[in-house]
Amino acid sequence: MRPDMPGPNVVLLTLSLVALAAWLGLDTVSLAANRIVPGTGYRVFDVIGVGGALATSLPWLALAGLAWRPARHRLALALTLVVLMLSALPAWLSLSAVTLVDSAQARLGIGAGIWVVLFLQLLAMIELRRRLDLSRLIGWALVLPAVASAGLCLARWLEPLALWQEYRGRSGQFLSAVGEHLLLVGVAVGTSLALGVCLALAMRRWPGVQRAGFGLLNVLQTIPSIALFGLLLAPLAWLSANVDWLAALGVSGIGRAPALLALVGYSLLPMVRNTFVALEAVDAGVIDAARGMGMSRGQVLRQVRLPLAMPVILEGIRITTVQAIGLTAVAALIGAGGLGTFIFQGLGQAAMDLVLLGALPILLLALLVDALLGALTDILRPGGAE
Amino acid sequence: MIDLIHVTRRFGAATAVDDISLSVAQGELCVLVGTSGCGKSTTLRMINRLIEHSEGEIHIDGQQIRRFREETLRRRMGYAIQSTGLFPHWTVARNIGLVPRLLKWPATRIQARVEELMALLGLSMEAFAGKYPHQLSGGQAQRVGVARALAADPDILLMDEPFGALDPITRESLQDELRELQARLHKTIVFVTHDMDEALRLADHLVVMHQGRIVQQGRPLELLREPADDFVESLLGGEDRGLKEAALLPVSQRMLPLGPRLLARERIGQRASLREALSLMLWRHAERLTVVDDDDLPVGELSLRRLVGARSDD
């Protein structure tokens, strides 16, 4: 091996070989005669024969080869290959649909093989983006070909895809569920942010508040979410029955009011803890200088403490939001709406594809929010300081 | 002009500063020196009310400091600390302009003042104005810290071990710069340090503190020659005292006018200290040095006997 040649990229090598094994060994699609009966799994060679299956393994072997001697131009080539392979996954589903589906009632399910490959290919993409020092924005742009390919295939060939059928059956409902979900998360995170900052400031001022506050929030955090919804049921029902203006606001034992209350309760701890720690962690010397220079308490807080604490506070908002997106799914149980509705309907009807219709967008929303707030944190980091 | 009159500070049952009286004249550089925990920083921080005094009175130009609003008082005084306390999210220029902005100076005046100060501290405007503190070396950051303290042209400068975290070479050059600045600006400076060499180099008025009390104060030479007790003596370096004293005296004080003899080969500037002269003699095995002025012209000579000879209190 030449001295200027780096050693094999073990991450990429492993990812490509494991992905290949999953591709060949697991079911890539499943076919069911109708919505109710369980489907039969099909592996790659069930669809296109052994020769075809071996041919499809070539891109992975090429990827492994590129990972063996990872010079920069080879990594760039590998990234291109990964992007193309991701874009080819919807095409594979289309091919399976055309080959296998023979009746209008038949439904095509996405198999474990596809999910595993999708996951591993995305990991490979992240690894390559890091190795090649590409910006976050480019990283996101790299997903676009796959999204475009999926859109095209859905429009042309993927009518039998079960997930797609579930969506088309309730597209209006789906959009309003996404809206409700985002509304619940937004209001809960917004409220807990406002409350959390006030609480964190009060905790810094009065140590008593700090002890009591963290104690209470910790206890709140340990109550299981379903139990908390149950606990809120009785008092809120009583309130709406006895206080007219609350009833007029739409407060009742089930629905949005208890959901929001519980979400805010759960969101407070990470929000308060991050904000508190962020405000505490600001270098004592900087604060000493700020006060010694003659800044008032308010000026120290607004011009020094808050801006310096901002990255960690944003980190708290990010964690809280991602957590709230997941928790809101459970809130569907008490009639708060949102994407969780599909999950529980799907569970009730034993229709896994309906569960996916609720779960996948929740996953995507969480990833999206995570990425957006992460980027915002980077931008707000003062002067590129650590 | 700063006066501390029977000032005491207690923290609970502990007494951090115990009944000290101290007067710093206009334009004087007063150094508070002592071991850690002796109350020197507490004393400094009581002057700008970062710590309130429990008893006694503190006056600035004859007025009790409690008669001012805290912020007003602090904006009248420069403040520089060991960790520099530069705001990491602000550029150098913005950091320096902090107090003028607090005092609501017009933007053009702030800009001009920042440029003036950066020139004064030897920081080029193009290279440093837009930099962030984490991009500076320790010495540069401390220069910015001093520039910031001087920004609103305060009469009083409070400095809490500002050079404590720097390497010895940077520290010495900043000490020299501070002396030169002080010769030009004539600020009233209270400077806290635990480093006796630094204290002796800088002080017009040296205050030795121990366990919250002032054990001795006066001119550095006075303390060197007549330490009040064993503690002061040990702090002043015990057997190193002779060298410490020599470091305070300039060659010009001991040199003789040029005589009929040939000029000695080794030369030393008349502003150099006797300690440097002694070191040169040791290094070069020379018993005589030619003393030269700033233009390198011989103005006198210094012999080893003369250097170590009887003290002349001329």
C-alpha cells in the first residue's frame, strides 16, 4: 500500500456489505390479495431470478471496492453511487409491482429488506458527507433525487403500494392530521419555552424555587404519558362542567386541553433544565467583567447571558420539540387528533400500513425539526466560537 | 483619589477584610500584594461595589461611593481582570466600545475612541477590530481587556491580577507597557497581584496584605529596606532582597562621570537597572561597564565596587 493512500474506510465497507446481505437475504416486498389477509414475502431472486439478483449486487460490491481504497475522488464516486442506489429503490418497488401484482385488490407491501437498505444507505450517505466535508445543505440536496424518483414512481407505477392506497383513501384527513399535529407541538413547545425561561430565571434568583421546581418537574416526567392523560381526565371534566368560560374555550376531559397540558408538563423539564444549565454555564469572568464595567442586571442578562446561553437553550428546544412530536402521537388516544389517530386506527384494524401512514410522517417531522434547529444552533454560535 | 477609611468586610462569621485604611493619590499606581485569600481582591471589588463593604467608608474624590448608583460608579472606573472577561460573542472593536456605548456616546465618537485605543495598545485596526476573543493570543486578549478598561477615559483603573495567566515574557512586556501608559495617562490605578516581582516593578505605592489586614504600606524601596515584620520580609524574597532592590534602582543612580581611563568594552544603558548591570558583569566577567545614553553615547561608567558599594540616598 502506498504511504499516501489511506487505509480502508471500515464504516463504509461494513455498511455496504451488511446492506448487500439484507438486500439478498430479506424480503424486499410482500404481496397481499386484499387489505385484510397477511401478505407473502418476496426476496429479490423471487422477483427477477438468481441471475438478476446477482446482477443487482454489483453496485454494493463496487461500493465496497471504493471503500477499500478511499481516496477523495473515490469517495466522491461512492457518494454518487449511494445517491443513485437510493433513487433506484422506488424503481425496484415499481418493478415488483409491475411483475407481481395481478388484481386490482392486491396490495404491495414494503419489506424489511427495503427498510434496512434504506437505513444503511442513509448512514453511508452521512458518513460520506462527513468524509468529504460537504455542508449540511448539500447533504439535504443529496436526498432530492431519491424523493423525485419516489414521486415519479408513485404517480406512474405504484398504485398497488399499500401505504399509498391508505394515503389516497384519506388524503384530506392526512393533511389536517399533520396540521393538528404541528399545531399541538407548536403550542406545547411555545408555551413551555415561555414558562421554562421564566422558571429558569426564577430558579437562578431564588434557590428555594430551584429545589422545589426541579423536584416537581422530575416527578412529572416519571408519570407515564397515558397515565397522565387519565389523571387529567377527571379534574378537567369537572372544570368544564362547572366553569362556563373554560367550557366555552373548548376545555373538556378529553381532546386538546388535557393533551396540551400533559405535553407542556413533559416539555418543561428538558426546557427548564437546558435553559437553567445554559444560563449558569456562562463564564463567571465574563459576567464579572460585565457587571464591573457598569452593565445593569437587565443589560447583563439581555446582552451577555442570554446570547451566550442561546446555543444550549436552542439545544433544549430541539430535544423538547422532537420529544413532543413523538408524545403527541399518544395524545390521539384521548381524541386530541394528529397523526397518532392513524396509528391507533391502524392498530385497531390490524392494518399495519395505516400504522405506517401515521408513524412515518412523525419520524420525518422529528428528523426535519432536528435538522432545522441544529442548523439554527450552528448559525447562532457566536463568532464561530466553540 | 481613592480613600478607604476603616473598611471592614464580613462574609457571615468570617472577616475577609479587617479594618483597613488606605489612600491612593491622584495619578498613583497602588499595588495590593499578598498571598491568596488575604483580602486583596475583596478590597479591590469593594471600590467598585461588586462587593459592598460592611463597615467604614470608601470615598472617590471625596464623595462616598454609596452616594452613586452602582452602574454610574462602575462606568467611571476601568476594570480589568485576569480572565479578561471579554465577551466571546462580540468582536474586539465592540468589546472595547462597551462602556462608551453604555454611556450613550454617539457612534462616530465611539468609533474614533476605539481606533485611538487600539493604536495606543499596539493592536492594528485592520488585523484585530473584526476578530473574536477566541482568535486572540493571551497577551492580545489582555491588551484588549486593558483597552476596554480605558475606553471611557476613566480617572480610576481597577486591575485584578490582569497579567496573572500570561507566560513570563508576555507578562513582562505588558508590565512595561502599563508603566509607559501610566507615564502618559496618569490614571489612578489600584492593581492586585500575588507576584511580588510584578508588584515591585509596577508600584508607586505598595500595600502588603495578610489575613485581611494591611501589614505594611509605602514606597517599594522603603518596604525592601525596612520590612515591618518577618512576613513582609519573606514575601519580599528573603535572600533575594538584594537583587530585588537592585532591580528597582537605575544604573544612572550609581554611575560615575567618565574618568581618564579607557572606556570599558561592555556597555549598558543608563535606564537599565542595577540588577541588569550586575547580570551583565557576571556574564561577561567584567568589573567595569560603560554607561551610555539613549543615543548610545558614553555618559559615565559603573564599576563593580560602585555597584555594590555603600548606599547613597541621593
